[in-house]
Amino acid sequence: MKEETIKLFAKICFGEVSARDYSDWAIYCLEQGMDSKNIRILASMFNTKSVSEVATYFIRYLDDLNWHYPLEKDCLPKY
């Protein structure tokens, strides 16, 4: 898992994630060639204020990739 993804998971674990964090991460993923309908929607939500709305598309994208949240012990030390 890429460092950018681990950082995002750490922010989620700490409760410090913003809607913009999700969107910035989605743009990073698109730049890396990780494309899907849900990641494109997520990337387009950079002006959205609702974290819960953006998180919905994040979870859908994780499902697209068959990924799961890592354990906190795996991502927090890298934050």
C-alpha cells in the first residue's frame, strides 16, 4: 500500500481527516493510474464540506479494489 494511502488511513484513525484529504488522495490515485467510477467521483468532490458524503465514495472505491481498512498499528507509525 502506498505511503499516501497509509497517511490517509492514519488521518482517519486519528479523526483528523477532511473531505479535501479524501479528494486529494483520489486525485493522487488517478495520477497513479488507479481509475474507477467511484475514484473519479471522489476526486471531483474537492469543494464538498461533508466528510460523511465523501467517505461514502471512499468506501465504495475500497470495495472496487477489494481493499479493507488496515489495522491502526500498521498505519499510525507511518503518519
